[in-house]
Amino acid sequence: MKKTTAFITLLGLFHFSYAQQTRVITDPQATFKHAKELYQREQYSLAYPLLKDLQLQQTAIDRSSKAISYQEVKYYTIVCALKQNEEGAVLKARKFIDQEDNAARVQMMSFHLAEYYFRKDDLAQAASLYETTGIANLSNREIADMKFHQGYVYFTLKQFDKAKPKFDAIRQDSRDPNYFDANYYYGFICFYEKKYNDALAAFTIVEDHPNYGRVVPFYIAGIHYSLGQKEKALQYAEAKLKRGNLHYDVPMRQMVGHAYFEKKQFDKALPYLETYVNKADSVKREDIYELSYCYYEAKNWNKAIEGFKQIGGKEDSLAQNAMYLLGDSYLRTGQKANARNAFLMCARNSSNQKQQEVSQFNYAKLSYELGYQDVALTELQEFLTKYPQSDYNNEAKELLVNMLASTNNYKDALALLESLKTPSPNARRLYPVVLLGRATEMINDGMLVTANDLLTKAEADANNTSVLPQIQFWKGEISYRLNKVDDAIRYFFEYLKRPVSYIEVNPNNANYSLGYCFLKRENYNQALGFFEKVVVNPKINANPLEQDAYVRSADCYYMNRDYKKALAMYDKVIGYSWAAGDYATFQKAMITGVSNEKEKITLLASISRRYPQSNLSADANMEVATTHIAAENFREALPYLKNVVNDPVSSLKPKAYLKMGIAYYNLNNDNEALKQYATVLQQFPNSTEAEAALENSRIIYVEQGKTSEYVAFARSMGKEITTNQEDELMYQQAEVQFNNGNFPSAAKKFEEYLARFPEGKFALEALYYKSEIYYNQKDWKKAADGYEKLSELVPNKFGEKALLNAARLNFFELKNYEKAEKYFIKLKDFATSQENKLEAMRGLLRSQFQLQKWNDAVTNAKDLLNQKGIGSDDKVIANMAIAKSFHTSNQCDQAISYYRQVVSLNKSAYGAEARYGIAQCFFVQDRLSDAEKAAFEVVNKSGSYEVWVTRAYLLLGDIYLKQKDYFNAKATFQSIVDNAKLEDVRQEADKKLKQTQEEERKNSKVGG
């Protein structure tokens, strides 16, 4: 049979070939019949050439006489071409549909053209043609194919309502070749419509099909789950996953993991959820939460933490639960700081009231334990107000009490204690402790009067036993600084009856201060006794306090005329190369000069050479010159006097010029002497030396017989020769009112005098006394105006005090730091007493500090640090100014060094700022771990200073953001936004919070 069949086929091919050569004489009817048979056997490639030849034959002869229909031949030819996907057939088919009048053939052509478009995936064209095709003239197979294809087109175009009945019709016949495909698509549409039973019936048919078996199990499992058949869904999905080779393996694992999670079988859920989260391109927050919770139940705290961290940032219950569990996970791993942040986020969410309550308590408690005293205070107070019946109420109250016992936040602690209507015994015991703490902070900040008021309260409190010695010490220290020497002595004696040691509070400092008290009283024996309690036989490396006490002991021996003992002590100071070596040399010279003027001069002359930066150089030169003049060695005195006038900051210049004039006079050089006197009168017309210079000039002119020249000279110097009676009388009127204590009237008279005689003989006196009156009346503006005018006329007999008061008033009362700086600079140049020179340096530093002139302040700050006997507050501000100068020029290592000096000396505002400066420097240097540690130092140790604590929080947020620790960055910035009282910092934190959220969003794969 096989051979025969082959033969017949070959014969047929031979016949076909022969027929092509003799088509003119071939029977067209037989050819058409043969072509149709080939067509029906779907042998379109064989039928197509026969049909094309028939078309050509019929074109050559009269179509009306042909034995077969031209339309039929044309129809089959075009269809065969379409079947073979010839593009050229499309236009022909279109023309056939548009032009032919055979409705049956037109509809059938529409079907075949639609099939062509279907095969070409031009579904829109196919859909249009299918809709115009009737099925009356189609075969059953064609009808079935058209329904399936039409259904597929509708399905692809998402016209499910049209597709569904097409697929449903096909799936009724299991013998249909599209039976399985139709069930799959029908099932999908039913699934989409949530008609799960119908979908399940269809999917079940194809669940083991080679094409659909990898996909359909996912939908079947989902249907069981949606129908509430959760156990069945779980068993089915798990079984399919074990079999493997699933297209939706990862989502199926999510489904199984979720099912086990709902059953609280977290150990079984864990591996499925873990695989899903790790392999999925993007996951929902709920999936991250479930996986993290499984880790939490498995006590895998670190992985739980990583997951829960990703879920924050929203205000829903999922975020709140995650933050609550995150906080607990952090606590279980000892990460209290991070736990605090998590509980903060939970406490801000009101989805679950109980979780919010517990989280707020935990946030407050952890804030207390970690040293965030300001936040802990606020949160605990708010907690007690918000949840008065809470189970944690008693513990919260206990924490508040403990906070007051251990906090350095004395400012807020004092305010809280004084606001309590019925303080507990423990609170009452704490009150004097807190008063003392707040007072010491204010002492460090220079607020002595207010600090003294607080100490007075503490001194009167019945519960002050534990801190009374410290109270007495600081009362003594403040009294001394306010020049209340008797009170200072009394308090220091009280302290020494029962002394304690605590940082600056110690017997050494008390004895040292008592020594200075008696030194001010000129009771040198008593002063010596106290200085010697500090040190008697110092070592070469003695600390600055001991060095100064030893020098002051030597001064006491000197003042008691025990020169031998004083000399030995000054020699030791010189031999040890202490900072006071220049002073000791000066004092040694004064002692030696009693018996050996040559040695005195040698010692004094050595000061400028051995101590080139010494403030005593001008004094030493003046003393040498005075010694030479006293010995009538006038020529030898001149070089030393010239050294004085060449000193850029010496206040001894008027005196030096006067003495130079005297020296030249005694050397019979009258012209040179007159030059020196003229210099005094021109440059220092208001100085006390000016009057002597004028008188000495008069003597020279008289001796020379040139009285008229003297009159001209005096007038050229701006000096009146005759007395102005009106001037003197008007001044005396004001002076009488002043001496009688009628100060308002006196001030008015002084003002009238100055208006009439602004440069009068008594103008200096009038300016000074009226300024003093205004000062005592606390009319700071008018007082400052008078002192400033006197200051512009220095040197004069009131000049030093005028400069001091002008500077003080502008700094402390008028807050005009530019003017304060100006007069402190002048005071530093012209002050004759070391005490005023030291205050000038202090005031200048503080003025430049207020003006943020860090670079300008450096030189003076270093000068101040080299001074003897300066207080810790001076050292603090000086170091702070130098640190800021380095900081602003980005020299962070040097800045940190000076900031650390400040921290070691100061526990108050400057200490807080210095700690922050250190943290900021570390951050700039990208030393993030050191920066974080330093920022926490600010928070933990400077709780009273809100501005620096808040900025430290902001810096911590920056550190976390730079480390891409978005959770802690967001929590920190959010905490500032919620709690900061500084609006500029709060706005900056809000901006950075949004920046952090945006950066996290860009770097996260977690979806909504």
C-alpha cells in the first residue's frame, strides 16, 4: 500500500507537470475539481498554482462561455494565497469583499482574511472582520476556530465580556483542539470576575497540561484561599511547590508563608517568606512585616530589626506594630539608643492606643537612661498628664524623682521643683542640691548676683546639710568677686570648719582666696598664713595656683620688710622659670636696690631681654630711669626713658616724656627739654603730667628771660594763662550741690557747666561727677555718654576709671559690644594697675566673642592665658575664642585641641558649645563614629543648654543620614521637629527629614 500510494502521488505530480505545459487543451472543469480537492485536504501550496492557471485561462477567453464560475476560481485562489500568508492577497481579499455580490463567499472571505490577520497578530483588524463574518457558510471546524480566535482577540484586547462566551462554547467539546486553551482563558476570565467556582472548574482541566501546568496551580491555590478554603489552599500550594517547575514559584511561596503566618505557625512560615522576600523584585510592607515577625518569634533579633526598620514612615497600624516590635528587638540586643528611636516612632502613631501608651513610657524611660534629660522630663510629664491611670504611673513618677537626683539639667530641674505644689520629701531634699547646681552654672556664666540669690535660698533651706560646705564656699567666692571682702572671709572660714572637696570646691582654693582677701585688707601676716597653707616648699612643676600662692607669700614677706625671706623666694621663682619670673625679678631688683643700686639696675634691665613678652618691661625701664635720675645720672636715664615712650602699649608715656624733659634740663639742654614738655602737652593734654610740663616750661622760659615766648608757648598748647572766674564759679555751684548730696540738681548743674564751658578748667571733673551720678541712678545711657567723653581725653586723672566704666556699661548694660571692644582696647593700653589691665583683657575678649571676631580675639586671648591668677572662666572663653578661630578656618585638629581645654574647664554653656564644636569638627573630618560619640557627649552632659543639645541631635541625624541609616536619621529628625523650641533648627530638621525620606525611597525595594 505504501508503494502504491507513492506511485499514485508521483503520477499525480507528473500529470500536473504535463498539464501545465498543455493547459490550453486541458479540461478546466477537471482542473478546478482537482484544485478543490487539494484545497479541502489543506494542501494549499498544491492547489494554489492550479487555481492561478485557471484564472489566467479564464481571463484569455470569454468568461460567460466558461464551464466554471470565474468568481469561484477567484475566491479559492485568494484564499489559498491568504493561507500561505501572502501579503499581496490582502488587497485582493479586500476588493473581493467590497465588490462581489455573493454574500456567502464574501462572508467566508471575511473569515479567511480575519484568520490571516490573526496569524499576523494584527488583532484589531482580525476583530473587525470576525464581527462581520456569518457562520452559515463555514464548516464546523472553521466555526470552532473562529470562536476560539475571536475569543482570544477579545481576551487580548481585555474585552472579557465578549471573549468569555466564545471560550465557553469551545470548552464544551473536549475533542476540540482548542479545548485546553479555551479552558485556560475561560478560567482566567472567571478568576478576574471573582467567579471562583467557575474558574476552578476550568483550571482543574488544565492544571497538568504541559503549557499551563506551571501557571495554573498558582491561581487554583489562590481560588481556594479566596473561597475560605485556607487549609486546602495551603496543602495544595505546598504540594505543588515540592513538585517544582512552577512559573509563579516565588508568589506561591508568599502565599504559603502567609497562610502559615495566619495560623501562627511562624517557624513554618519563615522559610517561605524568606525566599519570597529575597527573590521578589519588589515586596509589600506587609510581607516585610510578616517575615520580620517570624524572625522575631524565632528570636533572630538582628534580622527582625533589619526588616522592621523598613516599615516605618507611615501612620498606619502596620507601621506602629513594626516600630513597637522593633523597639523591643533593640532592647533585647542591648541597643537602647535605637530602641528609643523606635518607641518614639510608635508613640507618634495613634492607631493602637495601648501600644502608643507603652511606647511613650518606654521612650521617656530610655531618654532618661541614655541621658536625654530634657526630653525625658518633657515626656514623663506629658505621660503622667495623658495617662493618669496607667499601669506605669508609679514608675514614671519614680523616674522623675531619680532624674532630679542625678541630672545636670539644673535649670529645668529647678523650675520643675519650684512648680510643685506639694513636693515629696525626696523632692524637698533635692531642692538645695539643685539650687547649688544651678548657682554654679550661673557662676560659670558670669551671672554672679543671680547665682548669689540662689545660694542664699539654699543656705536657708533646712535640707542643705549635704551641700552646705559647697554653698559656703561659693558664697565666699562670689563675695570676693563682688569686692565684699568681709563676707568672703566669713564664708570661707565657715567652709573650712567642715570642708569637702568637689572639683573647684576644696580647701586649697578656699585658703588661696582667703589669702587674697587679707591681701586686699593689707593684712600681710594673715594673708601669708593662708597662702602658705596652699604651698610652702613648691616643686618646679607646681600647678599655676601653687605658683601664684607662693609668689603672693613672697609679696607678704616683702611688705612685712622681711627682705631676706622674700628675696630667697623670688630667687626660687626665677630659678624654676615660672611664668611669674619677670615679676619676681622686678621685686628682687626693688629689694636689692635698697643696698645696691647697680645690681638693681642690672636686674631691671634684664627683664626686657629675658622676658621679651613681659608686661613689666615698661615699668622696669621706668624704674631704672627713675633710679638714675635720683642719683643725678641724667644721661644714663635717657635710653630707658626712650624705651618707655617706644613701648606700643605703655601707659607710662606722659611720665617718661616729663622725666626726659627733666633729664635734658639738668643736662643744660633747654631746647630738648622744651620739646619733651611740648610733647606731653600736645599728646597728653589732660594728663596730670601736663600741668608739671607747663610749669617746668615756665621755669625754663623765665630763667631765659623769655616770658612773652612762654605766653605764646602756653597758648599754642591750648592752655589759659588767666583764670576764668565765671568758669570756676559755675563749677563751684554744681560742686556745692554734689557735696550736699543733692545729686539730681548737681547733675543738672554739671550739664549746664559743660554746655557753657565744654573745655573749661573743670571739664574733666564735671564730666566725671555727673557720670558717677547717672551711674548710681542706673541711667546707663547718660552715664556711658560721660565716661565715653572722658575716655576720649585720656590720659587724665579720671581716664582709667572712665575707660573701665565706659567699657563695662557698653558691655553689660547697653549691649553695645562694638563700643565695649573699643574702650576695652584703650583700657588695656592705658591701665596702670594690673587688676584693670586684666579686666580690660577679659572684657575685650568677651566683646570680641559677642561680635564673633574670632581671628581678632586670638592675640588677646593668648595674652590673657599667659596672665597670672586668671580664673577658670577666663581660660574657658580664651580657649573658646581660639578654638572658634581655628574652626572657622577649617583647621579642625587645632580647634578640637582648644575645645577640649574648654570642656575640661567648664560644665556650663561654653562647655556645651565646645562639646558641640568637637562633634562638628569630627563630622567635617568624616570621622563619623567619633562625631556620634561627641554628639552624645553634648546630649548627656550639657542638658541645661537647649540650643546645643538640639543642634547635637541635628548633627546626629546628619551622621545617620551619611551612614545611610535611614531609620535612625528619620527618628532623630522627627524628634527635633516634634520637640524643638528653636524654630530655625526645627525647620532645618523638617527639611532634612524630607530629604532622608526621599533618599530612602530611591534606595528601597519595599513597595506600598
